[in-house]
Amino acid sequence: MDVLITGTTGMVGKSVLQECINDKRIKNIYLINRLPVNLKSPKISEFIISDFLKVGEVKKNIKNCDACFHCMGITSFGQNSEYYYRVTYEMTKAITDLVYSINSNSIMTYVSGEGTSTKENSKIPWANVKGKAENYILNRGLKDAYMIRLGLLIPGDGIRAKTKLYDLFYTLMRPFYPLMKLFPTITTSSKLGLAMINSFYYPVSDKYLDNRKINRLSKIHLTK
């Protein structure tokens, strides 16, 4: 399988990337980032783009795309609403259109978040923007698509959050990781990556995946 991944300089994207590097089912990995990820693998081809609205320019360099793992995103905390909309919706739309133009028979997983409004009628602005992005992906006409309603994620070794507040939280919680991993409502970076890969090989009917469903999907290849 050939995959396209965005946002691999962030904690979630880097988690997914490392799992794809280690998974023998993945042959080629195309990365689209604003900054270099600084991870080496013969599988990786990386494209640095300052303006994601012009992401279509890299199409000529991507031979195939069976799946897109769209992990790029920013927190709404302290962000200008127009900038948040641009990054969350407009850039997601551009990425989705790129994937569709390369291979309309591909699948796409989008890292959204708990509380996203599917009907786009929430009193919380970010929930509506996320919902709008989800709905665009689901209605674009791809073979399949999954919305990752991610909750609390335990990162793997060496993976840190870019946001200082989140990084502090994870530093403080690290001693409790072994206990936290026992809770079905908490997932890990490895499980998230495996769930995304498995969504291609073992499609499920539910298109909105919370942490419980991520954990189940991450193990489905072990039962087949």
C-alpha cells in the first residue's frame, strides 16, 4: 500500500508515520509538510509546502495513493478564527481534492476530535469547522473515509507534543502511562497508526472512530 500523510511534524502525525515505517504492508510513504520531519527511511518521499492551498502542485511527484492519513491540524485555543478555518477546513479540502485527483478509489482518514459537530450546529465554533471538514471528506466520492474522533492519546517513546501546554501535560502524566493504557477510552500512538492502516484492509461500517473503536480496529488484523 502507498500512503500519503500530512502533519508528521506534530505528535499525532509522527505517531502514525512511525507505525507506517515499521509496517511491512506499507511500501511507499509520501509526506506533505510545512517543515522537514527529519526522519529517514527508504519508504519516505517528503514534499515541503509553505501554502497548503497550493498542494495540488505536488501531484506530479506522487505515483500512487491508496490511502491518505490526514493528521495536520492546530488547536483552536488562542487562534484567530479566520486562520483556524483556513487550516482546518480550506487546507483539508485542498488535500482531499488532491487525493481524489490522484486516485478516486483511495480511502482517507482524518484526525478530527471529540466533540466535533456532524450537523455543524454547535455553539462551539471549532466543532462546526471540524464538522464541515469531515463532511467534505465523506461526501467527496472517495472509496471510503473515516473520521478519527481522537481523545486522549499516549505517545510513543521520543514523540512529544508541539504545543507547550500539551507537552507539559504529557510530561506530568508519563509516570501514569502503564495504568492509563488499561483504560479502553485511552489509546496509544501505535494503536492509532495500526487502526489507520487496518481501515484500508479491513473496512468497517462506522465512519466515526473514537478511542474505543480505534483500539478495536488496531487489533482486527490479529483475528483475521
